[in-house]
Amino acid sequence: MSFVIKTKIYIRAFRLPFLSASVLPFIFGSFYPGQFNLIIFIAGIFSVVFTHLGANLINDYSDSKTGLDWKDKKFYGFFGGSKLIQEGVLSEKFYLKGSIICFLGALTAVTFLAVQLASVKIIVYYFVILFLGFSYSHKPFQFSYHFLGELIIFILFGPAVVMGAYFLQTGIFPSYPAFILSLPFGFFTAAILVANEVADYKEDGLFDKSNLVKLVSV
């Protein structure tokens, strides 16, 4: 297998184009305060990127284990998962190990931030985010299967990342202005999720996956 083909496979597996959904609001939240620490910003970007990638991988792993992605093996690009497990290109083990490595990488960056800023709160806040990202589709909670998927995505890609970036630069949390400015990012990313749910409506119904699209269609 050529280097170009392998690269395309890994880009698809990690869903790299979707990193803009977390990186852009983090950048916005970092520059908004008017004061800027480059080292803190870089460490923050690392934590955001690795957390997002880990969540992407564990999502594909979980949807494969439940059998959901096996009901529709077609890759739609912007809709659904990478479907590389279903195509026999990568294994479930690859996705599980990859997600763990990414989460550990993010935790390393978060620990660095906590030491640099002398704040244990950073680690506490991060574990809340990690829990939500991991449990979005993984058992036992599987929030995306129980009408909470849109809310979790709104929080993680809106208030959490913008207010988190603001907090790293200023030490202020919560911040009402940062929260207001995070809303467009959260709603936009949640809207992308809803578009995915429309495309996956039939398959989701087979597994009793409850989401906003199912709710409004009843």
C-alpha cells in the first residue's frame, strides 16, 4: 500500500477535516480576552486536538460494537462514520487503541497546563469533558442513544471549548461574555450532527437510537 493511500486512510479514520469544529472556537476563545500566552495556547491546542481525535475514534469503535455501522456500510464523507472497520481496512482494535493513545496525549497536555497555571481545576474540568466525549456513544451511558447527543455536542464544541480557552488565558471561569460568544459555534456543530442524523434515520431506528430527528418525526 502506497504512502498516499495510507495517508488518505488515516485522514478518513481520524476524520481530520472535522478538527476545524474544535480548533476554530478554541482559537477564538484564546484571542478574545486581549491577553495571550503562546505556550498555554499551544498546549491547549494539543489537548483539544487529541481529545477530538480520541472522541472520533471511540465513536467509530462504539458504533461498530453495537452493530449500528454494520447496517449501513457505505461511506458518505460528511455523514456517518469512517466505515473503515466495515470495509475491512482497519480493525476495531486499531480504533480502541488509537482513542486511548489520543486521550492520554490530551491528558499529558492538560497536566502540563495544570502545572504551568498552578490550577488543579484544569484537570477536573478536563475529566468532565473526557467523560462526555467518551460516553457520547460508548457504553454504559451512550448519550447519543438517549436524546442527549445534540446537547453534548453543543456543550463540547461551543461553551466548553470557547470558555475553556478563555479560562486558560485569563483564569476566569465561568465567563458570561465567553459563554454568549460560544453559542454560534455550539449551535453550528449541533446542526451538523442533526444533518448526520437525518441521513442515518433508518439505521438508527433499527437500534432504537433516540435523537432529535427521531423526536420530531414521531
